Amino acid sequence: MSNHSSATEFCLLGFPGSKQLHHILFATFFFFYSMTLMGNTVIIVIICVDKRLQSPMYFFLGHLSALEILVTSIVIPVMLRGLMLPGMQIISLTGCAAQLFLYLAVGTTEFALLGAMAVDRYVAVCNPLRYTIIMNSHTCIWVVIVSWVFGFLSEVWPVYATFQLTFCKSNVLDHFYCNRGQLLKLSCDDSLFTEFILFLMAIFIIIGSLAPVIVSYTYIISTILKIPTASGRRKAFSTCASHFTFVVLGYGSCLFLYVKPNQRQAAQYNKIASLLIAVVTPFLNPFIFTLRNDKVKEALRDSVKRCCHLFKY
């Protein structure tokens, strides 16, 4: 193995197809990216300025929107560059490692935050009288700090271990970003042990953050079903519907992509799952949390009215 030289840069294949198809994909993904940036930024701004949204649920939602902006910005600009310019895109070994680390770290932070948001909804529905005491500002700030720190620290070793491998089979990645599964395909080393440890860490992170979601929603549904009136049940469920929808989308695609012993699945399936995580879910986030949330819709309407009033003068 010492005779093998490891790649110092990688070529991203991106998407197959004609130049016309690439232009269509560019326009589509650019639209998704623009709407993602605008929608999530609007959510962050109205949460910061509207007093009606000064509660733990919206505090967490603001950080979730920031994470969605980050995760899509780590991947889509590189993807758009590849679609617009002919030929394969070159990315250095350091750039590849940085992109993979940021992508996984932001994703892990998001999982931790989704688990915390599920617990927040459990307290709000199942223990409403003590909600303000349990979910006070001090607790919320610490939950967010721990989520960010855990997300970034937990991915240091997995990325380090991945780039300790020797990539001598090829330097061509059949993907639109530095995907770990495709990187492992290029390794000449015996990476079974490393892949097994990465698999265990993926289980710990994804299933570990999913556990409080499942437990919380079990109690939430049980509590909602005990509410005597249909309007009361509907109101209680509406406080959780947005978060639950986002959880299903986020965890579904990540379970498919990461929680498997062999991460070297076919590139086309890998790309589809990655698009769901990095493009579709961040794009849908503003719609999920605005169209299904009356308080956010009211805050948006009032903000639009204030802006229109200012422009009149």
C-alpha cells in the first residue's frame, strides 16, 4: 500500500446529460436556492422582530432556518458551478474535506435541534402549566449551544478517518459534492472497520436524536386523544404538525443515505437522497412552518402591511 499515491484533488462528475439539460437543472436549482435563502431569512427576521414569536418554539425554529441556509449553501453553489461550466469540476483535497465536514456537522446539529424541538412540543402539550418554567430562556440558549457544539465536534473524527484513507483507484467522484460514500469507493485501503465505526456513529446520531422525537410524539398523541373536544384536539395538534412534517422529511432521507453498513450505494440513489436533504427539504422548510402555523402567518401579514405602509410614504 505504501507504493500507492493518494489523490490530492478530486473531479466532481455532477449530473449526466446534455448542455441543454444542464441549463434547465441550473435554472431549477438556482430557483430553489434563491427561494430557500429568501424564505428562511424571512423566518429568521420575523422571529427576531415580532414579539408574538418570542417563545422557545420559534427560537429553535430561527436556528433551524439558519441551519437550512448553511446546509444548502455548502452544496448548491458548487453544484451550480458544475452545471454552468463544461467538464468536471476540480476540488482540492482540503476543500473536499472542509465541504464534507461542514455538511455533516450542520446536518448533525440539525438532528440534535429537531430532538430538542420535539421535547419542547412535548412539554407544551403534556405539561403546559410548567412550560414557561421548564423551557425558560436560559434552558433554550443552552440547548442550542449544546446542539451546535455537539454537531461540530461529533464529525471531527469521522471526517478525519475518511481522509486518512488512500484514494488511489481514481480521483473522479460520481456526485455533485464530496460525498463520503463515493469517497470510500475510491479507497485502496481496507476500510471495512472504518465504515463499520461510521455506521455505528450514524446510528448513534440519527437514531439517538430520533428516540426523543418518537417518545415525545407518543406522549403528545396520547395526550391529544384524551382532549374531549374536536377543536381542542385540532388546536393541540396544530402546534406540532409543522415540526412533525419536517421530521418525517428530514429523517426519512437521512436514514436511507447514512444508516447502512455499506455506504457505497449506487450513485444515482445517493444523488437523489442528497438532493432531498440539501435542496428540497431546506426549500420546503419556510412553507412547512408558515402555511401550517397561524402565528407565523399573522406575523408575516403584519410585516407585509407595515412594509406597504412605509413604501406609501
